[in-house]
Amino acid sequence: MLDFITGPLFIISLAVFVIGLLARAVMYVRGLDARLERVAYSYHTDRSIPGALVSIFKWLVPGGTSGWRAQPVAAVLFFILHFGAVLIPLFLLGHTVLLETYVGISLPSLPGGVADVLAIMALSGLVLLALRRLSSPALRQLNSGQDWLILLLTFLPFATGLMARFDGGAYQTWMIAHVLSGELFLLLAPFTKLSHIVLFFMSRAQIGMDFAIKRGGATRGGAFPW
Amino acid sequence: MSELLCTPTPVTTKEGILELLKDKGGAQYYSQMKEMKVDQEALARDLEQTCKSRTRTWLSVCAHCAMCADSCFFYRTNNNDPTQIPSYKIQVTLGELLRRKGKVDAEFMIKCMDAAWGKCTCCNRCAVYCPHGIDTGVMFSYLRGILFKHGFIPWEMKIGSGMHRVYGAQMDVTEEDWIETCEWMVEEHQEEWPELEIPVEKENADVMYVLNAREVKHYPDDIAQAAILFHVTDTNWTVPREGWENTSLTMFAGDWEGCSQNVKRIYAAIDRIKPKVVVGTECGHAHRATVVEGPYWAGQESGDPPVRFMHYVEWVAEMLRTGKLKIDPAKKLKMPCTLQDSCNYVRNHGLGMATREIMSYIAEDFREMDPKGDHNFCCGGGGGLNGIGLYRKERNIGLKNKLDQIHATGAEMVITPCHNCWDAIRDMMEVYEEHNIKWSFLKPLLVDMLIIPDHIPHNEV
């Protein structure tokens, strides 16, 4: 059983994840329309490329934009979740070993203590974000099934992974649950709001290009001051 | 009343405009709107053909994080009403329209109209505060286009679109009226400025000036002031006979065809006159419609206008910087002043530097609003909202945000180089009974403060 779910099922899930997200990104770009959207995407690349990059990178830094600074609670929760949510799947020792075995790519791995902290932070972030969804009047107006789905899809691998890490007695059970929930995450990512894994970069690049090409790139003296 | 006033067909005749105007406040118009049939198939087709991955992704990837809420002055001034969150507003209108693939009724379309014109001024501030960069203002503008096509637009927007289509201007000002007003203003000021002139259709002039029909109809002194400022800076300038008006109620109305007609009319004037640059009057949405969005409506692939096209504040900043316009230091504004950042040319065209450069020459005590520049709030009346009677109450509530900002600066004067912002500030002072704060365009202030060069004949009158 473990062989199958860490073998072929893992490959399938990873393939769906990678190909699916790639497809979402490609479809996004192909669906852009300079005329309909009134943004001359292929012009002024001297401005649009820096504009796209600034638009992306400023938002990847804690407090890097007025948006983050105006919403400190949301910002903190976002970053404590995403530091772990990005770094653990990629650089946890247990994962890098798998990647090397199956794909031949060798990534550096996180020290055990750091990984523990990041994973606990990520789990806390998820729980607090769920609480925020339940308690904020603004979010209660907006919440949808999809929002809860992706919180759950992300919660399960982290919770089961940490349990496997700390509960030696039921290790095998937690590992099966962890692998299955991880694969569920991978399988569903391209078809849910988890697709923001690539679409965040797409939409941020687009708005950065818009402001650089059309809305002040020539007159502002630099990229938009997010 | 037998006349069918509310239809999806744009108004293209004088008679059509007059019929609409006769219907006070649009009473019949709105009543007919409730009975208007929605062409669901055409609507589905329109959405399919014009709503692509940018907008669909915006709507589907939205994380419902509510970071856009506090960015919106409607949310703030309505006691943080969750139904005023930008994400919510667009999801229950355009989002729902797409989910239902156009299978909606008149009641739904009217609800969309109420949001698109009564709950959003398309100021684009939410785009700046969304982690994904989702621009709800752009989506509401897109929705306005869909609503215009199907006839569900506010009464004044229908009239405004008709005005542009019939008169080539936002008001019923004919070419004759326009030229006569220029001549009249020169006459009125000839005694004081003997060599003042307003050259019309002067080929190869350095500057072609375009303006707002309101100035012709209601504030002609603005035209005289513009002429004086060109005069004292020795500017080789002209105005077109046709294509002189660069505002765009058509843009507010979602009438993209009308927008295209307007822009092409102005670009045709550029073609005829071949100026080095075009300068537009102090109007925010005119700049957005003609310089930012305009090139696309005119089929310019690069998104650039055919020749350098400045907003008035760019021209003034240049004149001050190069010393062509000199300010008498004794006449600088001493009272505390603040500066309105008009969304359409500051956040959406980066001209906040130019306005601040001007302030450094004309004001001794300049206090910035908070937030300022690209992050400043809409005046509360943009996107056509100032002119829409149906949403006057909603607008007046929204104005409070900008008034609070002004109060916080301690300023007694607001410099506001934009017609809509000017109106909004005028109205907020009246609505909230604030009698101690003045507001002004740049032109009258500059004319009062300028040092007349020796070679310009001038008589004290």
C-alpha cells in the first residue's frame, strides 16, 4: 500500500500538479487581449518588465507594500502560513529525498529544527486564518465553500505530517494519511483556488505591466509604488 | 407617455436628447427600464466574446481576504458595511452575470447598474491594495460597457453619451458657440491684454489646446485664463475648430463606440494641425479618456497618443520649471493649502510629481493629505457620480471621506486641477456646511500670481 501511494500515485499527483498549473498559466497568458483590455502588452518592455517584477516582488516581502502595511493582521497570518507552506514541501528532508529518488533533482534541505518551526507556524497560520474567516464581519460576507476547501486541503498534509513527526507510535498511520492528503492537495491544486500558486504571479505581472505600460509608467518615474 | 425613452439603442439625434431631457429626473425612463427585456442570448455572446482570462481569473482567484474593503471610500463611509466591499460588489454583479451566462432579468441588470454607477467611481484604488492586483474598478468599467450595450444605464449617462455623439462635446455646444465664445473672451479681456488672441486651426502650432465644454458653456473665464497663460509664456498655440472637446461622459457611460468617436475626432484635429504637443485643460477623466485609454479606442497599437499629449498640470510644471512662467513671491498663497490627487491622472497616470512641483512654486504652507499621491482617495464624485441624480444620496455619504482628509490637513484652500474633483469639493462643503475652506483650479490662481514679462503689453483695468 505504502509502495503504491508513494510510488505511482505520487508520480501521478505530481504530474497533475505540475502540468495542471502550467496549463493554467499558459491558458491565462493566451487569454490576454491587448485590444479588449486596452493594455499594449508587447510594447514598452523597458518599462513593463521591471513593472511586472516590482509588482510581484514587493508583495512577497513582509510589509513590502502599502497593502500589507494597511492590514497587519492579514499580513502576519499570510506570511506565517506561506513561509512554511512554500518552504516545507520543497525543502523538507523527507521530501528532497523523494524528489532526488524519483526525479533526480537534488535540492538543499532544511535543518530539522527550522522545519519544525516553519511547519508549526504554517499550521497556526491556517488555524488563525480559519478563525479570521469565522469572526471578521467582512470575511463572513465573502466566505465561500472554495475558501474552506483550500484551507482544509492545506491543513491536512501539515497536520498529518507533524503528527507523523511527533507521534512515533502511530507513525505508519500518520504517514499514509499524510501522503494521501498531500497527494489530494497536488491533484486538486490546478482546479481550485490553490491555483493561485501560479496565478498570483500571472495576475501580479499583468497589473504591474498595466501600470507600467499604460497607467503612468512613462510619467511616474519608476514602477508603481505599491 | 408614448415615447420609448429607455432602450438599448444609443441616442444619436438632437430630438432624442431633448425627449430624454423633458423627462424630469428620468422618471419615465427608469420606470420603462423595469419593463425592458434582457436579450439573454446577445448578453451571453457579449460576455463570451469580451470577457477573457484577465477578468475571469480576477473573479475566480479572489481569495476573499477582504484586504480591498478598507481601501474603498464607500466601505469606509458606510460604517464598514460588508456589502460595500469591492470584492463583494463585483462578485454579486459581474461574477453572478458570468456564472448565470447572461440568463438574467431586468431586475438583476438594474441591481448591476446601481452597483456600477452608485457604488463605484472606478477610482482603481482597490487594485493597489489587493495582493493579487485585482482591479475591481476596471471590472466595474467593463460592466458599465455591458450595461450600456443593453440599455441599463443611468438617465444622465444616456443623455451624456448622446451629447457627445451629437455635438462632439459633453454639452450642447455647437462649433459656432465654441468659436464665438473664444472671440467673446478675447474681446472681454482685450483692454487688459491688448495682444491677447485665441488662434483657431493654426497649422504647425507648438501647442494644440483642448478643453471641457463646461468651460465654454458655464465658465468661459477659464478659457480667457488659459489664453492669458499661453500669452505670457509666449506659447505658439492654437485650438481646433472641431475636436476641441476632450471630455468623455461616454467613458462614464460605458459607451465605447462613443469614446472611440470622441478620441478619433481629437486625433483628427492633431492630424490637421500637426502640433508638437497637445495640452488638455484641468480635467481628470478627459486625460484618462483621451491619453490613457484613448489611444486604444483610436486603434493605436502602442497605446500611445499620436503626439505628446500633456495634462494641464504637466504644462504648468514645465512653464514654471523653465522660468517661462514666473510667480511673484509676494503673491504666493500664504494660507495653509492642500492638494487633491485626481485618480484619473495621478494614480492612473503618475502625474502626482507634476502637481507637487507646481505647489512648491505657488504655496508657502502646503500640507499633504493622508494618504497622498498614488494612494490618495477618490474625491467621492468621480466616474460620473457627481452628475447622477439617482445616486445623489449615496454620493453625498461618500464625500465625507475626502472632507475628513481635508479637515485633517488643517488647510483652508484645496488646489484641485480637475473638474469632477472641483465639483465634489464644492458639494461636500455645501452638504456638510463647511464654510471656511476654499477650493480652486490652478488657472485663476496662476493668473493672479504671475509676473507679467516686460514685453507683454498690459493695462491695469
